[in-house]
Amino acid sequence: MKKKGSLSLLALMLVFSVVLAACGNNNENASGSSSPSASAGASGSAAPSGKPINLYVENEIKNLSQWAASDDISFTVLNNVSEGLYRLDADNNPQPALAQDVAISDDKLTYTFTLRDGIQWSNGTPITAADFKYAWLGEMNPTTATNGYSFILTDYIVGGAEYAAGTGTADQVAIEAKDDKTLVVTLKQPTPFFLRLTSLVPYFPLNEAFVTSQGDQYGLAADKLIYAGPYVLESFDIAAGAVLKKNPTYWDNSNVKTDTINLKVIKEQSTALNAYKAGQIDRVTLASSDVDANKSNPEFGTGIKFRTTYLQFNTKAEGLSNVNIRKALSLAFDSNILAATILNNGSSGASGLIPDLMSGDGTKTFRELNGKVIEANIEKAKELWAQGVQELGSAPKLTLLIADTSEVKDVATFLQSEFKNNLGIDVAIDTKTSKARNELMDNNNYQMAVTAWGADYDDAMTYMDLWTNHTPYRGNYESSEYDALIANAKKETDDAKRADMLLQAEKQLVDTDAVVAPIYFGGYSFLQKSNVTGLIYHPYGNPVEFKSAVAQ
Amino acid sequence: MKRYIAKRIVYLVLTLFIITTATFFLMKNLPGTPFDEEKLALLTQDQRDQIYASYGLDKPVIVQYVNYIGNIVQGDLGTSIYYTGQDVKDIIVDRIYPSALVGLQAILLGTVIGLILGVLAAYRHNSGWDYAAMIVSVLGVSIPNFVLAALLQYYIGLKWGILPVAFWESYDSSVLPSVALSFGVIAIIARFVRTEMLEVLQQDYIVTAKAKGLGQMAILSRHAVRNSLIPVITILGPIVVNLLTGSLVIENIFGIPGIGSLFVDSIKTNDYATIMGVTIFYSAFYVVVMLLVDILYSLVDPRIRLGSGRE
């Protein structure tokens, strides 16, 4: 009887499907971009190279206007349909992209880029040095750029900060398009990672004529953009995803082996896993709970992200103004247990603020140079706590502020139980939406909060610079020694000396002053179909390169 | 009747105005801003102010409100901040189609099956049919649709490979979410129809019809079912609004680019124009459907005369 029931159900569905398929088609044409595109048809074009690759992103593609984009998903798309002067390779080293090479002056302040011959936008217009100048100035200008990323240019380029603040003019910004092929940039201070910066989206070129011709429509649809990267967008819908096609006008298109990349939006991790198993997508990021079941799968892999999650202490808050209390809390939890048993996703316990593998002095990584600046030590934590309580007169009542994401909730519960077991204290957890958490922090209305920072570029400065602004969000930390270390590191031309100052700064921030307690370094686990190769995932900046990806 | 409808439309506009006003001021009390605050924190206050100013967020709330109402009257729902520069009207139009298709199919499927089950249960009262139909109905109400969705996705999508697991690619993509959503409708409709049918079947006019020598089928289709439909229409109003405007959970599970997730996301991201746009759209849809339901009554049951009684 059960079978009969499901059969008649199927029959009914069939009837409906005929009726509705008809109206579906009409609507498809009317609603344009949101219409389901036949994925099978994609492979129809004469394809001499690899099969289409199907990937997904975990949230909507918010916007593709370079001056507005600030999230990883927009960057995922933009990095593959456009390009900067340099592009990161599989080892995260910058390789010439739209630039052919660069001449760096002896004082390491002036960069003279020479663009490649014959590079052009997807509409046939040549890509010139002026396109870079236009894009960079626009990013600095708060009336045109709204993504909050101007600092990534103005911190380095002479005249940028003044222009952004409205006290200087565009002419005073040291970006010079000498001729169509030559771009000269002067930096405020020697910046060993400047070439890496030019691989980031805010450093991509924009064609002024095209951007102004589109007005406020720029970037809102696939035909309202022009492309300089290995792929062009065939279609794009905020909520459904994007279809990327090989760009025939790209300078290195002979090395682009895949004609079509389908990028879907899937917000549910379990849905993504099912879609992966059903063969609808070629790679999936695993939830912690799915890791153990898939560890023995040959398609399993792990990767890291330059993203450190840490406890931010408010150094002006009641109780936490005492450095011994802060130190005690920093030492009272074992983040290796957290990473191995609770997160279980490729993350690792933090041994400092600067993540594993981030560059140090050019030969060794920062972590190799600085070792462990934080390590659980329960005995010492108890001692410091007792000392702090004595100095304060009584044990402080503590509340931990967190955002309401499942991972952070797990972390907070772990910290709570560690503080209880190791220090014998009850810490309350205050869970807010991330907007509300930010507002409380900005308003100096918190004691300590779990927060995270993802590196914008491969250098410790991307972290260390944050605590020089003395804001409540950064714990009201104000130390002239620390500020001096950072300021001097910015001026230093010798890589080893510069690294040394940053090493000291990390020790001071984490150990001596205990302003932050690093918890874990971000990582992820994934499954990837064995026939797909050449997908390059970066731990920072642009998340992924499709350029060399191939599906056999 | 005409006067009644005209009056209802005035009320309708008034209702929408109140909803719009209330939502606007409540929304402005949400913590945070529509921007990426961590990035914004790296800018100077002047730069931040300029960004706020470019969206008109520097003005007093009351001025923003007046501007907003002015724009709405001209049919302009504004542009999204989160989806930078996208027209809110376009976003809603793009996102409503998948939600509406899935919702409509769920309603059709649910109503037809629910009707059949309900009629069957009442007609064969206290028989195996009745019990079976009511078990289905209880299950339909008590099992959350996301559980069903997950089961359907796992078995029909993944294990048996009959239909796509997720995404919005072809018509097939809409089948599983529609089925998942239809269970609740089946359950509600079946119960309502059964209860009402049982009552109708006791009525004098049914006895008269039987005495006239009408056949069973004729009695059922001509008298019993038609008279049982009134409560179904009442309940169908809210169901239509609910389902056509999308379900966040179902949309997320099946990766459907629908409007349900848009609404929730817009609130989480403080995307003011989108929150307002979707709220206005939802409420307008709701009040219009309610009006249509009232008009439908008079068509199904001529005894109900709109506007003739005291208002």
C-alpha cells in the first residue's frame, strides 16, 4: 500500500510538473539572471580542454564592484576574472601577471612596473598604466570606495592617506602613469611585501571609460563589467551563483585549461556535502562533525587560513585592567585540546598571534623565529590569578562577549569550562549577533571578547598594526613602547632588523602586556574529486586561483 | 460590493503605512551598521562619515524616514547597501520567482492531496481510511519540514539519484523542496475538510438530496465538498502568503536563491533598504490575499454578502 501511495504521488507531481514547467519557461525569460541555466549545455561548445568544474561558495556573491567588494566570496570571483600586477603562485609567492617585471630603487621606496605587451580588457581596449592609477585613486577616495579597504593602499603609497582624508589632492599621490606601459609608485616606507599587495583585489586595474559609462550600474551584472583575468563572467546572480568562461583575450590564455567554471551558492554545509557525494560539485569544505567519517577517504585534505581567533581583553575594563588577571586567563586554557577535539577541522592551537607559515625575515617563518609566546600553564595561571585578586582586593566577576556563530559558541563553552576547572571561576557568556557584539566593543562596553582577524597580506604587520590605534575595539591598548616598535619596523629597510622588532612586538602584546590571548589558528578540511587538479587555495588575500585548474 | 472593496482598499493602504512606519523606526534601532565594521574601524572618522553620507545615513532618522516615504510613493524602494548598488525592487523580483514556484507547487500538491484525504476520511468515517488519513495528517503537522527535506534530499536525491540534491538549475530542482513543503499543507487541509465534511453530511439538505434519489457521487461533489470548502479558503489565505514568500530553512537546505533567506539575511546585515522592501512586499501581499479571500467567500457561498451588513 505504501508503494501505491508514493506512485500516485509521483503521478500527481508529474501532472503538476507539465503545467508548471510551461509557466516556468515563460518566467525564465522574464526574470533573466535568476533563471536556472542548463548545466549540461555548458559543455556543448567545442571544448578542446578540460571538463567544466563545479564549485561553490558559502554565501551570496554580494557585489562585484571592486571599490565595494570586501568579502572573500566577491574576491573569489574578482580574482579569477581580473588580475593585478602580480599574481600569487602555488607557493604563495608573487609572480608577474599584468606586469612583466618591476625595478625597485635602492632605497626600496620606488617601484617602476613595466606592463606586458598587448594586454587588453575583454572588450578589446588595451590595459594601460592609467587604468591602475584610476583604480587605486578611486579606492583611496571615500566618495567612490565604500569597502573600507583604502588603508591597504594609503598605508603605503606616498600622499595616499592625505588624499583619502581630504587634506591632499589626487596629484599629490605618488602614482605616476609615465606612459601606457610604465607605472611608477613611491612608497612611504620600505615594504618587503609590496609585490604581494599588488596581487590583491583593491590593486586591480579599472578602465575609467568603461566604469564611468556604466555609472551606478557598474558591476551589477555580467555585462556591466569588463575583464582582465583568466576568465570572464558569462552570468552572475547574487543568490544563485556565477558561470565563468575562459577569457580569450587574456595574455596567458594558453595556460588556462578549463573552459567553464560553475560557481554555486550553498549556505548549508550538509547540503554541500550531499551535492558533492551526488557529483554535483567537485570540492566541499567539511564541517567538524563530518571530518572523522571522511578522514580515510583519499579525496580528503586539509588546508590552513591565516586567521587567528583570539581573546581580546579590554585593558580599561573592571578586573581586566590588572595585567596578572589577564595573564592568568591567557595561560589557563589548553587550545591544543580545543583544536584537536572540538574544532577538529584542520585548525591548530595558537602558539602566538601570528599564524603558522606566515613570513618572518624572508628565510624563516615568523613562528619559527619567535617560537611559542603562549602556552597553557595551569600552575602559573593559578599563581597569577591569586596575585591579581590580591592586587584588586577581590576576585573580579567576568563576562565573555561572543558572536552567535556555532564555532565561536563552541570555543566560548570550552573556555568557560577551562576557566572553571583550572582557575575555579565562573565566567558568564554573553552571546550577541556579530553586529551587536561589534557595537558593544566599539562602545567600550565589554570585558573580554572572542574575535578573529584574517590576514590581508603575508606579513606580521597585518596583525601588529591593529593595536596601534588605541580604540576600545582593540582593548584600549596604549603603549608607547609598542607603538614605537611598530613605527620603527615600518621605517626599517633591513629585513632581519625589521622582523626582530615585530617579534618583540608580538611578545609584548601577547606575553608582557597580555592584551590578547591567541586561541587558535584557522584551518579547514575538505574533499576534492581526484580528477580535479591545479586548484590553488591561498591562506590569505585572494582565496583561490582557478587559472590552472583542470578536470580530467 | 464595490463600496465595500473601495473601503477595504483604503484600510489596506493605511495598514501598509503603519507597518512601514513601525518597521522603519524599529529597524533603525538594530545594533551596528550595514557595513563591514572591522574594515571600517581602520578608517578615520572623516572617511567613515563620508561613506555614511553617500548613503544618506548621516541625516537624522526622521529626515531619512520622510525621504524614504517620499521615494516609496514614487515606487522607488531604494538601493541595497549590502549588495552594493543593486536595486531592491530588482532583487525582490529576481528572488521571488523560485520561492513562488516552490510555494505554488506545494500549495497545489498539498491542497489536492489534502482534499482527497479529507473527503475520504469523512466519507468513510471511522474506517481504516479515516485512521490512515488522520495519521498522515498528524505526522504532517508534527514533523518539521526541514526533517522531511533532509530525508528527501538524502534518499531521493543522493541514495537513489532520482532528482537533484540541491541548486536551482532546471525544473527538477523545484520538485523536492515543493514536496517537502507540501506535507504541512496536506495535513492542515485534510483535517479541516474532514471536520467540515462530517458536519455537512449531517445537514438536512444532504438528507433531502438522498431522498431525491441523487447518487452518492453527485451528493458528494455537488453538495458536500462545495459546502466544506469555506473553512479551507479561510485557512488557504495565510498558507498562500506563507509559502509563496519562501521558507528560509527549505531554501537553505536545497540551495534555492529565494526570498525567504533574503529577508533573514537583510536583517542580519542591517541592509536597511532591503529590510524595508521585503517587509513592504510581504505585508502588501498579505493584505491583498486577505482581501481576495473575503471576495472568494461570496463566490463560494452566495449566502455571504459582502458589505451588506453592519461594518
